[in-house]
Amino acid sequence: MPSDTQQTPQPTPSQPEGRARSAMNALRHGLTARIVVLPSEDMAVYVAFSKEIVDSLDAQTPLERQFAQTVADNQWRINRIRTIEDALLATVPVAASNDQKAATDPASPEMQSACNAAQAFREHSKSLLNLSIYEQRLHRAVKDALSQLKELQTARSERCKLNMDWAIRLSKAQKMRGFPYNPQADGFVFANAQIDTEIRRRERLDHAIQAERVHFNLATYARYDGIREDMYENRAA
């Protein structure tokens, strides 16, 4: 038998009331959730978004990649907050007031937008405040993760440069004696081709610095380079 109690139809997500409810649900369950991608979100979009950010941060080690992933995940959450905020603002009807005529007048879209925003803040002030608080926290988390990532990358870069300096010295010393050089025997991860490439790069950079000192004047640079070669040959003799 049909029940005497009639169920009130629930608004669908496509209706304004449904969109507002969906936005509120996302606010309650999406901001503080530990799961990064919600069921309503596209996993493929998140994966592409995350990969682009992590790749741009040039993370090389597992710990660096962890901090880079933290940046990507929190930026995804920040974007979600902005989407929720847009949804809240878009689903608030224009307030019926003395300014109703001006608010609905196509000739005054600024007034209509202002009225919508004012009513949104009145009806969802607590939710919008929570959005702002969560976004500030996420921005701080992104800033902290970037700072720690930068520290790790700086330390790695300094270690790499120091190791390359020693590898170049050892390689040149072995070549001077007529012996082949095995970087791995000294604990380096560089290949001989990498060491030789870096040697040539540094030599070109040294020539460029000397050319800059003589204001890139070829005649002056040639004389200076000739003097330097003579000095090197005299020392070798």
C-alpha cells in the first residue's frame, strides 16, 4: 500500500539547489579528506596535472619526489577550493530588495554581480570563511614543501659539483700518466663521457670569461691567449 507520508523530492545536481548541496558536500568531505582525488573527480586529469607539476620541479631522488608530489597534491586541493567557491557563488539567486530592478537590468551587470556576491556572503559566510582558512593552510603546506625540496636539491647539486671536481682531477691525472680512468672505481656515478663533456664545457667557459675580460676584442684576446699558451709551454718544459 502507498505510504501516507509523502517524500519530498530531492533536487538533482543539475538544479541550482542540487548544485549548492553538491558544493556543500564537497566542502564538508573534500577539503580535509586524506584521499587526494574524490569519486566525483577525474583520476586521469589528476594524474596529468600531478605529473606536469612534479616534472617541472625536477625532483631526482625519492625524497625530492615525495615533496614534489606534496606540492602537486596540495595545489590540486587549492584548485578544488576555488571550484567550490565558484559553485557557491553561482548558485545564489539575486536578492529581492529595493535594488531588484537594478540587479536584473541587463544594462547593470556590475550591480547584479555585486548583489549576488553580497547574498552569497550572507548565506554562506561560514562556509566561505572555512574555504579561506583551508586555502591558507594549503598554501603554507605548498610553501613548506617547496622550501624543503629546494634545500634537498641545493645539497644534491653541491655534492654533484664537488664529486665532478674530483672526478675531473683524477681523470686528468690518469690521462697524464697514460692510463685509462674508471670513475666507478672511485665511487663516482659519472661515466667517462660525462666527465669529458664537463671538462670541455669548463674549458669553453674559461675561454668565454677571458674573452669577456678583454671586452670580446679578438686581437687583444689572441695576444692574451698566446701569452698564456707560452707560459703553459714554459712550465711544461
